[in-house]
Amino acid sequence: MATFSARLSSIREAARRPVDPSSLVALRVLYGLLVVVSAVRFIANGWIERFFGEPTFFFRYWGFEWVPVPSVGVLHLLFTLLALSGLAIIVGYRHRLAAAINVIVFTWVELIDVTNYLNHYYLLSLLGLLVACLPLGRVASLDARRRPHLALTSLPAWMLWLVRLQVGLVYVYAGLAKATPDWLLHGQPLNIWLAARQDFPLIGPLFELPWMSYLMSWAGFLHDLLVPFLLLWKRTRPFAYAALLVFHLMTHLLFDIGMFPLIMTAAATVFFAPDWPRRLLARLVSTPALARRPLDAAPWRPPRTSPRRRALAALVALFIAFQVLVPLRTHLYGGDVLWHEQGMRWSWRVMVREKNGSVEYRVRVAERARELVVPPRRYLTGNQEREMSAQPDLILQLAHHIGSELRAEGFTGVEVRVDAFASLNGRPAQRLIDPEVDLLQVEDGLALATWILPGPSGPPPRLEPVRLPAPEPVARRGPP
């Protein structure tokens, strides 16, 4: 017991130890840059109109149906506000206000439609929350210049640990999600994806090799599972980060996954030594003294009163527990999460499936003797239909919307069933949802969804590489 108490006391002392805040300041700057780039890309590419203007129906997150859907004009203002708040975060101007606005607006936009869900959107919300709550605006910022008495020269180690834990959990859970027979024993879905990239410059022909999908599957699994630990160790850090750069560069070039590789490359810098930005700057400007000079004026001090300290500790513990436990919730449901999707979101299951489906609703009303067939395209955009067709909870949402619309038109005795088929990692399509269940009698929630049929039990097929025929020589005309 005494040994445990001594170890606990030692951990507390280590957590309170002041560390150089430079790496967290670098994270603040990189986060702000990522937000600015994301907002500008959304505006410049016309994605506001595509994802929020064209749809007439939006899929809502369970428990967040109350989140309002702004008009396209308001969304343009919100994305402009995102870019401006990102710039304010970069320079540290009114940091807390700018970061709070940033998190609220970004998360608001994220919650509008489930079909826009991406793991890196969720990650940006979490990093933004940490940037907003930690005192990063009091170091190397305009706020520190405006109010020197609030400027800091150090932060406690636990703040750095908290950010490292958040980034590390993304990698570790992404690695654990790949510990499946499909990924490790059958090389799927990489076999499917690589078969379509044989025209990739230089290395495309290598994707014809039957063992390449296995090699890349195991490399991805080991990278995600081990890289945060290798980054923590000084001796392996340069090699681990080099591998990380290569890994994310390849995923960016081979697969269309947006800004996720860039976000993870930037976030992984928190595993470097806490003073790495100052030492790098000292080398670039040939000023060795800069590497030793404190940035501002005073170390961070914990809350003075015990209740506030306990409240801070409780909030940190709650945040950690949430991030550790939420990705594990799918194990409460059993079955294959890639099939039934219960617990899929917010669990860092990145690029672990190739899933597509087809959906057709069958509607019965008292006023008509025969069954009506309703295609989803009547209500959805192409992007929404693709995302919805293999996700049972979204299929259920649209069924309820169809039922509500018919009831509003005066029909009675409305029943909505569905013929939904899905294919997982190249397997033959099979029924996803019980076709005899009236979905209007089913409510979405956290309970086990018994209306979802069991997933496939057999192994996925492998695609044999198809050698593209060599182009026929073109006869020259005129002089060579």
C-alpha cells in the first residue's frame, strides 16, 4: 500500500512538472492553419452548396436532432467566421474567445448531416476543444503581449500528456480496428482498392503482385498500433516520424481521404521534445541563445482553491474516460461492427471496410390495395444515397421521414419496409435489414438493433490482378 501511494505521489509530481510550452504552441498554430485551409477549401470548391444547399433532407445524429440547419447564406458566414477564428488562434489574439467560437461553429456544421461524417472532422473538434481549454493563448501570442502579467513561460506536463493521449488513442484504436481476419488474413479491403490503382505512377505495377495487399495491410496495422509509442522514445522518434510521413503521404496519394493525413502529420508533432519548435527556430536564425531563453514571464499556476482544483481534475478525468471508453462501446453489441454499424462512429475505425449497398422502400397505406415502391433518390442527393445505403440507422431515419410525409398528406395505416442489401469487403450482397419489419415501429437509440440481420460469416473473396493490355503503337504521320 505504501509503495502504491509512493508511486501515485511520484506520478502527481511528474504531472505537475513544468515543461516548455513550445510544442503545444506549435500545435495551436498548426491547428489554426488547418482550420483556415479547411474553411477556405469548403468555400472555394463550392462544397457548401453541394453538401448543405442541394439536399432537401438531412440525416441527424441521434440525440442531436435539435441542431438547427442554417441557410446557405448563413453557412457562408459561418465558414468565413471559421477562417477568421483560425487566424486569430494562429496569432493568439483573443485566444479563448476565438477558439470557443471555432469549436462551436465547426461542431455545429459537423452535426448538420451524418452523411458528411469523417473521422478527421471529429478529431478537429476534439483538438479544438483542447486548444480552447488549455492556456495556449498565454504563450507566444498577441494576448501575451497585450497582457504581459498573464503571459506564461511553462505549462504543467499533464497538459502535454493529455494532448499526446488524445492523438495516441486515434492511432492505437485505428490499429486495433485492423486486427481482424479480413484485414490481416485476407488483405481486404486493400486488395480491392489496390486493384483499381495499377495505373499509379512508378509503383502501380507492384499492386499486381498478390502479396502486396497483405504487406500493406500488415504495415498499416503495425504503423497505427506502434507509432505513438515509437514517437515517445527519443532513439526511435526520427525513424518513426519518417515512417509516419511516408505512410500518410502514400494514403493521401492513393486514397481520397481528405485532410486526414495532413492533420495526423501535424498532430503527431506533440510527441516530440516539448521545446522542439524553439530549438528548430534557434537553428534557422542561428541564435543558440533562443533555445534556452524562456518565452514569456511566469509558469502556469493551478487553481488556488481546492474545489476548483477538484473540478479541474474531474473534468480531465471525464474527458479521458470518454475518449477511452466510447470507441469500445461496440463490443456491447456483439457481431461485426462493420456490418451493423452500432458503435462505428467516433471509434477511429479508419479505412477498414469497403461497403456498398442498395435500398428500396416498400410502403403500404390503407387507402391503396397494392404496395408502393419508393426509391431513396426521391429524397436524397447522390452523395447522401451512397452513404445511407449501407448504414442501417440512416436507412431507418429515411423510413421515418417517408412515413411522416405520407401521414402529413392524409394517408392512414402507413407501414414502411425496406429491401436493403449490402456488400462488405467484396462479398456477395446480402440482406442488411429484416424485410418484414415495419420500420415505423422501430425507434433509433442505443439498444441492440434486432431488426438488423446478421452479417456475412464467410471470408471475403480476393480480386485477381488484371493486367492492362499494352497500348497499340500509333503510326507516326509526318517527320519523326
